Amino acid sequence: MTGTVHELFPDAVAASEPSTAPPLPVMPHVAEIIIQLERLRATSEQALAVMRLCPTLTSATTEFLNQIMDHWVRASGANDALAAILSCKGQA
């Protein structure tokens, strides 16, 4: 074998160069998922405490369940947005 590495493997240089494509904007969606799931956890703990201590407070339980569903919907929306970004692989 004779010749330089660049002559033998012309694509090696292109493969070793960093990509010029901009990074995908996934961090805001990941952060939103984490925030909403943390809020969901905290609200669930509060709802559980209310249900254990005062099971007759149905209006408070209903309000907690509505908040839990709201956090779930927001986390699910952020997850769907993240999945859409990752599925396009930067080819928006």
C-alpha cells in the first residue's frame, strides 16, 4: 500500500470534521417535561394527603385532580414536541 491516508481514504477527513448543522433545540422541551413531572409529583402528594386526612373534601380532591391532569397534559405536549424534533433529525 502506498499513498497518504487522504489519498487512500478521502472520506475520512469529511467524517472527522465536526458537523456544521446547528444543534437541535431539545433542552427547553426536556426542561419543561421535568418541571411538569415534578409539579405532578408534588400535587399528587398533596392530593394524597388531603384524601387521607379529609376524605370528605371532595372539592379539594377534584381541584387537585384537575391540576394533576393539567400537569400531565403539559408534560405530554412537551414530550410530543421533543419527539417531533428528534424524529426530523435536524431536517425541519
